Amino acid sequence: MDDATQATAPTSAPLSTYACKSCGAAQTLAPGAEALTCAYCGAVTPIVRATRAIVEHDFEQARARIQRGPAAGLATGAREVQCKTCGARSVTTLQARRCPFCDDPMVVELPATADSILPDAVVPFHVGKDDAATAYQTWLRSRWFAPSDLKRRAERDGLDGVYAPYWTYDSDSLTHYTGSRGEHYWDEEEYTDSQNRRQTRRVRRTRWYSASGTVTVRFDDVQVCASSGLPRQRMAQLEPWKLDGLRPFDGAYLAGFVAERYSVDLEDGWGQAQGIMEGRISTAVRRDIGGDEQRIHDLDIHHRAVTFKHVLLPVWVSSFRYRGKVFRVVVNAQTGEVAGDRPWSVWKIALLVLAIAAMIAGVVYLVHRNRAPAPTPPPAVEMGPAPTQLPAPIEVDPPRPPPLPPPR
């Protein structure tokens, strides 16, 4: 297997694969129904669920005797194709016209090879395309800084149904560790405050003790995404998958959909799984050390009874180009959860910055205005000394004439 390859897939008119028994047209899987439906006459053909068990393969033995075969043999009428732009490889029963992982039309058919580990199980599509599109549009509307024309482009490009490849690993781990246990205690210390006075305060300190021991942790179905055509970080947001919905693999589940071929091989996937397991083992070790704080100095991890299986999990994918860059949004076709990347609108961000700057300027102006001193009253005009007030005039009766002498 070529580890550098990726899965890819097209979309379009179905080839003659699972023919309708009524009219002979190609049928496709009906999400949530576990049945094939005919788009022409409406006939429904239930998928008979296999009674065989889903096998967990012994990791060491399986590398030598695991069943391998051509990827195109997964479903009737399927072909393996590869995108010449991003290199993604996938199996499809559709007419290849474009790559759902980079939106490029350069897709070519590959010759059949028998180097692929065939899938053991599949989780059928449960969320239909219309429901996935609704969840996608809701997700887009919540992205305030996305370009205004992104919704129109998303509606134009639509969604592709893809089965993403996953490895799951089981293990019984035994870990010997050394470390330290920290226990808190309180002490008093003297210090000088800002007023240059001596004070006393309580401080928490830690006393450390050596620790060692052994822990066992059982792992079941640690999930590792084996896709390189889908954004790894965004796929992690859709995890963990509910694997109780697994069905023994049947090519009929691929009718009308694309199955990406794994690009992370079995050994590399196991390396990623061990990294995931080590995080949980460290948590168990800290719990075993106890105390208030823990330090881990060394972990000697041993995995026993390691098993794995190869499964296909359902995803709706929107892949579109915006100003020369590829963006991808994925919808979990089991739960309807959405994760993805989208471009940023420079104009919207610039308007927000201007609006924030205007608000800050307005607040600064109001604060400055309220803190401005009251205007100083004009100075009083200095007048000269007030004129001396003259006493009020005194009214004097005029003198009376002397009395006339009496007549003689």
C-alpha cells in the first residue's frame, strides 16, 4: 500500500451497480433505512443484515495473514480512483467527475491491486443529505465573519457522502512507573509591607515524596482516523463515534457513496493509538500516586492482547475553493454534528474594528467631558470708593412774624 496516498472521491451519476429488480436502474443507499432505493420507480430493497460476527484481529498475527484484496472489490461495480491534484484515493460506485476533498475535476481511475486491508464493519449513513445540508447552513449562519457569498457557494457545491476509514485498537496495558507525590502544608513567613512594616502571613508549600507502582488499563475501540483526504483536526471534533451502530461490512452500504481508501497504514495507526492510550495511562498513574500534586518521571508501558479492526464511518463532506484555497466542512452522518474551516471576510473584520474604535472614542469623549472642570466665572469689576452719603436735609419751619401790638 502506498502510505502517502489519500482517499478521494467523485460525485455524480451512479454506474450500473446494484440494479433495481423492478426497472433495472441503479439503486442507492437510503440513509437511516438500511435499504437501497430506486430514484426512478421508488422500489425499496432492504439490505439483509449479515449474521456473522465483527472480528477483532490479533495485531501481531494479522499483519501476516490479514485478508487483503483490491479496494475496488468492496462493492459491485465499484472502481478505485485518484485525484491528480491532492492525491486522494477512494472507491466509488459513482461516475468520477470531481474530487470531494479538494473540489478539483482531475480524477483518474486506478488499476486494480490486491494490497488493501478490507474493512470488517461499517456504520451506515443515518443522517440524510437534506438534514445534513440544514445542519451545514445553520453552522454557516453562526460564522459571523464568513464572507457573505459563502452560503451561496456552499449551496452550489453541495455535499458528498463519504465513508471515512478508521482503525480501532484494543489492548490490555500494564505500566510500571516512577514519580513523586506532593502533599500541601501551610507555613508562616514574615515580610515587609509597602509601609515598611513587618508582617506575618500564611503560605502554602509542598512536601515531595518518591512514588512508584504498577497500573493496568484496559482499552476498547480506541479510534484512529486513517484518512488524509479529510481534515484531521475537524474529524477529531466529530469523535468519539458510536460504534454500537457497526454492521458487518456489506458492499451494498456503499451504493451511491464514496469510500475513502485508508492512507494511514495499520502500523502507523497503532503508533497514533499508543499516543492516545498513553494520555489515559498517565491519568491512571496520577490517580495511583495520589496526594495533592503528582510528577511522573518514567513510564514503562507494555501492551498485551492487542487487536484491531478496519471500519468505515459515514461523513457528509463539503469541499470548496475560495480565492484559490480549499476549505472543507464535515458533517457526522451518524449524529449531525458539524465541524470545519471557512474563510474570513476582511471587510466584516475591518468594519468590526472600526465600530469598536468608534465606541472607544465615544466613551473616551464622554469620560473626558464629565471630568472637565466647571467654567470659571468672569472676574468682578472693581469699583472706586462709594461717594459719601450726605445727611438727609432737615426741614425747618419758617420764622413766624412778631405779633401785632394791640390796638389802642
